[in-house]
Amino acid sequence: MAIKSVSIRIEEEMLRKLSYVADYEGRSINSHILVLIRQDIKTFENKHGEIEGEIEPGLNVKPARK
């Protein structure tokens, strides 16, 4: 599977808060965003049915600190 790069525009305060949450979880911002995206996809698929294709669960994601 190819890894693609995406650029986003984000309000400075939102980025600061996201950074705080990611740091609390022991993740980089990138890794934390991937966790959030995976959760959103799972929620969508639970409601609307599975989308074709597989997502490797641990790819580029550091586990949350316990």
C-alpha cells in the first residue's frame, strides 16, 4: 500500500489543542490524526456498511500510552 501525504489548513488554537491531546496519548500529531480518521471510517462503516479495501491497523500509528 502506498503512503500519501495530505496538507490541511487548521486554526492555530485547534492545532495547539490537538497537539496537547496527541502528546497526552503519547503520539505525534500525525499518528493521532490517523487514529481519529480510522475511528471515523469505522463509525461510518458501522452505520452504512463496509467500504471496499483493507486498512492496516497499526500502520504509522503509535499505540496510546497506558
